[in-house]
Amino acid sequence: MVNFETFRKLALAFSDATEEPHFEKTSFRVNKKIFATFDEKNNRAVLKLNEIDQSVFCASSEMIFYPIPNKWGKQGWTIVELSKVRHEMFEDALKLSYQNVAPKKKK
């Protein structure tokens, strides 16, 4: 299980990462681009994975990782159930999300 404070600490540890509001959620950004959001009401994260990483995480843990059920999901945006995900798995997915959004020099 990953709580919000752990999520925040991991996300803000990346180079130039910032925390900003995003509608009713908290977003984590690099160069103004979102790489992760936190939905407090549902205790979920949403991460920006590439197509291959999304399919790997979703196939291995379909009750924990699954695409957003709309066009955003087809672009790699993936829901993560924070109450079910192992810390190490979440950390790996969050890092990939950051790398997908960060400028090449930040990776």
C-alpha cells in the first residue's frame, strides 16, 4: 500500500518536479506537464505510461493497474489503486511516468 505522503515524497524527488492543483485532484508536473495525479476521494493515482509499460503493468496486476476507460487511457494514462499496490511496483511505475513526460535532459 502507498499513502499520499509516500506518493508525494517520491514524485517530488524527481528533478524539477512540482505539485499543483488540477481540478479536484493534486497533480505532479515537470516543465508544466503532468506526469501523475492523485485522487484523494478514491485513493488513486493516475500515471502517464507508454503503451508497452501500460500493457505490462495492467497485465501483471489488472486489479491494481488499469487504463482510464476513455481516449486518455488509450494514450497511456493509467489508474493505480494505491491501497493495493506494492511500494516498489508503484515507485517503478511512477519513475517511468516521469521519464515519459520529462525533457530528455531530465531523465
